[in-house]
Amino acid sequence: MNIIKKNWSIIIIVILLGVILYLYASPKKEVAETQKTPTQTTVKTPELSEKIKNETIKETYTGQTINITYPTLNSTEATKAIKKYIDEEISIFKENTDWGVDTGISPVENSDLFLTIDYREEKSSHIHTYVFIEETYTGGAHPLHMSKTFSVSRSGKVLSVTDLFTNEKDGLFTIAPFVQKELSS
């Protein structure tokens, strides 16, 4: 009988140890505060490099079509730089295609001459990059394709190579292999 009492005593001790370990190891619940703390609502200020809206330019003249989409940003500086680029490209296109409206030369019909500019936006934690893809046909054997990139810091500054490298020439030699690899793939 002593053996049975001894076994029960061991079982009870093991169970008590298990309960104590369970209570000790389980996460503690904090007592909830009885007072409510006021909650603050924070409004996220948009970064200056972020797009506000898209602008669209659609113009059709005799034999010429212009179709452009570009962003307006929170940054006045960046928006002005982008708008300047767009205006310059429109001016160059019109200058290069004014022959298409000259009735003395065989006229261009059905908006054969065109300028199309669109863009895509790439975001990182430090900058927004706006890559413009331009296609233009001014009457040659085939259309021309070009691209222009604007990198804008979170503060709204348009970045250039000199912002990234202390020596522009060395900087270009540094990035050239990456560009060549991208172009060849």
C-alpha cells in the first residue's frame, strides 16, 4: 500500500510541477487600463516626387498627330522640368514636320506624321523615376524611338549625374557596364 501512496504522491507532484511550469511559461496578460488614451490621427504628407495627376495633350493637324501623356508632380521644380521637355519635343516635331502642311509639296494625309510620348513610373524608397518613351515619325523610312528619364528625390529635386557622382566622367564609366549589359540582354 505504501507503494501505491508513493506512486500517487509522485503523480500529484508531477501534475503540480506541470501546472506551475505552464502558468510560469504562458504569456502574461496585462491589466487593461481603465482610462482611454486619446488617439492621434496622422495625415501622411505626400512626397514631392509623387504624381498628382496625368496631363494629356492631343492635337491633330493636316497630316500631323500629337498624343502625349505626362505627370504633374507635387514638386513644382520637377513638373516644370518635365513640362519643358514636353514643350521642346512638340516644338521640334512641329518644326520638323511643317513640310507636311505645305501644299506645294505632296501633302501628308491621314495624320501620317506623329509624335507620341508616354511614360512609366518607377518607385524606390529614395527616388521616383519617370521614364518617358517617345516615338515620332517625321517622314523618313521609319519612326524614331527615344527615351528620357527624370529621377526625382523625395524632396522634389530633379536629380542629375552630378548629384550621384562627384566626378561625372568617372560616374558614367562606373554605370556604363550596367547599361551595356541591360542593352545587350
